[in-house]
Amino acid sequence: MAKRLIYVGQDDDLSDLAGKVQAAAPGDEIALAVPPGAQAFQTALNLRLLRSVATKRGLTTTIVCPDPRIQEVARS
């Protein structure tokens, strides 16, 4: 099991991120470094879909972001 850091671009959409997450090996621990205001992290639905992709691959995910709004959406 490896640890992996994925940088999220400001304009990355959900399909971009799903592809990055799917590239991780099953069982990896991934941290998503999210810039403030990142488009893909504006709704709880997007985060649930991304979590679903990670769960199906057996990944553990962490979101690292200084934006309090994104932190709150990630917690929900």
C-alpha cells in the first residue's frame, strides 16, 4: 500500500479527478491537495461520486484544502 498525493487543478472537473483517482493502485492511501474555490469540490454530490470511485478501488482518501467551504462540503 503506497501513499500518493494528487494535485487538483482549479478547473479540473469530476471526470478529470475520477481518472486521477482510478490511476492509483488498489489499496493506496491518497491525499487530494485542493486549491481554494476548486470547481469539482463545490457540491457534496461531486464529493460523494469521487468517494464512490475511490471506495470501489479500495482507496483511502484525505482532502487537504485551506478553503473552509470546501472543508465543510468534504465533511458532509
